[in-house]
Amino acid sequence: MKMSRGCCYMLQVVLFIAVSGVVVDEKKIVGNEVRFKPDKTPLKDSSITWKYTRGSDVIKVIEWDNDFQTLESLNPKFKDRVELDRPTGELTIKDLQLNDTGSYSIEINNKEEKRISLVVKEGVTKPKLEHEETKENPNVLYLNCNIIPISQYNENIKWICSEGKNPLIPNPAKGKQGESITISRTENPDVCCNCTLFNEVDEKTSNTLCMKDLPASSGGLGGGAIGGIVFSVIFIIIGIILFVLYHLHDYFHKPQPSGNDLERTKGKYNPIA
């Protein structure tokens, strides 16, 4: 039975992987540890060597010589930081450093069985989310994703804004990245936002800010404040009108003196008499 060209190619790929081993990428944070394990368990009487390669430099990380029954880790780079589990061939590297980035390979009885690439990077710090009113409109806020140290501004920032458990539609932060975004608290009163700082090996999310939990704007008047002022002004005007009407009523309905009263008054107070 003839095989198609595509099937032949796939078979070649499978055979290549089976013979040479798969390159597996590992990404870790400085200070953490990593474990590398061969694809198959070494035989009981096997010699095991783990090597580190970076550029043109190739050094032995740790070696078990079955002939002499000795375990050696002589390179100062990995001194007191590596362990070998002889029954499984697993290598453990502790307290990872930035310069541990590179390629690691295991040889069993001088035959390479597996190669693994490792990337070690600094972890990120937890950002702090703060808000600031815009000068043009205090109801429109800048949300700032503050990061310390400043050097980590080179890392990636992603924003998530949602209304309760549901994503906000339209999302003011959708597709946006950067240290700050703007959002209207009047148009999105129930929205909560946070920002996440991340790189290849780590990510941390800030505190969450909800529009309804923020204090009222300090530099402008929102719709509620304007409504309150209008109501107060109307109330004052009505009070003034009622006050004036009350006194006009007293003036027009005050009893007027009769003619006899006027004559008696004249006789009593006439200075000529």
C-alpha cells in the first residue's frame, strides 16, 4: 500500500522527535526552583550527566558516574544549588538566577536523551490602582496603574473593567494597554476596574476600584449636586413669596380707624387746645 507524501512527512517528524527528544521550554521567576525530568527512567546501572549550554559555553551541572559510584557538581555556578535524583534522573535547580537562562540536556551513558530551554526573569510587583479627576470634567476619571519600581513600566499592562460579574459593554478599556485609561463615572456608575502587570513568568493584579465607592467629585458638580441646588433655590423662592404674601395680607386686612376715633384723637392730641 502506497503512502501519501503528507503521511511520509508526518512519520519523519514523529521519528525525529522520538530519536532526538523534544525541546521543552520552562519559564521561571528569580529565586524559584525548577525540576527537569528525562522522558524515560534510566536503567539502574546507568551513568547520568546534566549539561548547561549558553552560546558557546558548555558546562557540566551534575554527573553521576556509575563506574566509580561518584556524584559530582564541581562548577561553582551551580554549587550547593543542584540535586540529582539517581533513580529517576531528575535534576533540581534551586534559587534560580537570571544567568541560569539557557539550554539544559541530559545524557544517559553518554547519549543525549533530552534538551530543555529555560528562561529566568524577575517577577513583577503588584501595581496600585489610583484615580484622578480630569480638569475638563471632574466626572471623567483617569485610572492610573502605578508601578514601583519604574523599570517595570517596560512590562505589559492589561485592564479589566466589568459591571458586576458581567463584562462591561462597551468596555472602556477594551483593547487598551498602558499605564492609564479614562472612564466616565456618570455613564458607568456600577463599573469596577483593575489592572494587571505581567511578563513571561509572572503576573500580579492591582486593587479594584468601583465607581460607586469613590467620593463625589471635588472640582465640579454632578447631576445629583445640580439637582439639589436647583431644588434649594426653588424652595427659597417659594419661602420668600409666602413671606411677602403673608405681610401683604396683614396690611390689607388691618382694621381702619372710624371718624369718631379720628375726632377723639384730634381732640386729645391737638397741640393748640
